[in-house]
Amino acid sequence: MSQRLLFVCLGNICRSPTAENIMNHLLAQANLQEQISCDSAGTGDYHLGEPPDRRMTKAAKQQGITLRGRARQLQALDLKNFDLILAMDQENYRDILSLDPAGQYAHKVRLICEFCSRHADIEVPDPYFGGAEGFDYVIDLLLDACEGLLNSLQLKS
Ligand code: 4NP
């Protein structure tokens, strides 16, 4: 049985699809795609069905990562279905937990920056309303976080 990871941000067009595709990239490099599957979702419904943001896609491409996927909204059932749910910021974290009022799945929800080793950030900053440098920073931060996340998972090589 593979472990199921879900990456969550607000719009599901910038940060969480980037985390999902970076993680898939690292899993493919390590030949571990069979053991872990990744998806992403947004807490909001502003961009449903849209592909990742063009500026985010360009920044990822420069690091050799192709962004795939279409935006969808997080549902309460996702908390049951995924093994680990990774929030990009504290607002996402609270919004995820608000779908689980009994706290049954709270142990599955983490802030992705907990897994960083090169960065001291607590949150992945929302790049949507800023300049190009914000998108480059998201890539750098998520590479760090996803490497740490991969190392933290119990995997059979
Ligand atoms: P994301 O970025 O949460 O990283 O996908 C955003 C995308 C869209 C909006 C905000 C953040 N928005 O307000 O439409």
C-alpha cells in the first residue's frame, strides 16, 4: 500500500501544485513513485479547474520541474483518505482543521516548513500578488521542504 500525501494551499494554482510536482520529481529520482502518491488541493474555490499559475509554471520550469494538474477544492473526505496533509501556511492549517471539528484526523495535518533544513521559514509565503522573485523563492523553499519530507518518510528502498 502506498502512502498518500496531500499538499494544500489557498488557490491550488501556486504553492500546493508546486509542492506536489516537486515531490513527484524527487520520488521519480529516487525510484519511489510506487510507494508514495501525491495530490494537491486548495481551501478556496476561486480557481477550480484551472492549471497552475503561469508565473509559477515558468519558475518551476527553470529548475527542471513541469507543473501538472488542475485546481480542486479541499473536501472533508480528503482528511480521511490521505495519510499526511501538508499545509503551506497557518491559515491553510486552520482551514484544513475546520473541516474536522471532532479532531479525528488532526494528527495527519502538518505545516510543510517543519521539514525544511536550509530555511527557517514557518510558512510558504503566498506569491500570488507579488513579483517574480516570490515565485523563485517558493521553489527554493519547497525543494528544501520536500527533500526533508522524503527523508522523514518510512520507505523501503
Ligand atoms: P496559492 O496562491 O494559494 O499558492 O495557489 C494563490 C492563488 C490565488 C489567490 C491567492 C493565492 N487568489 O486570491 O485568487
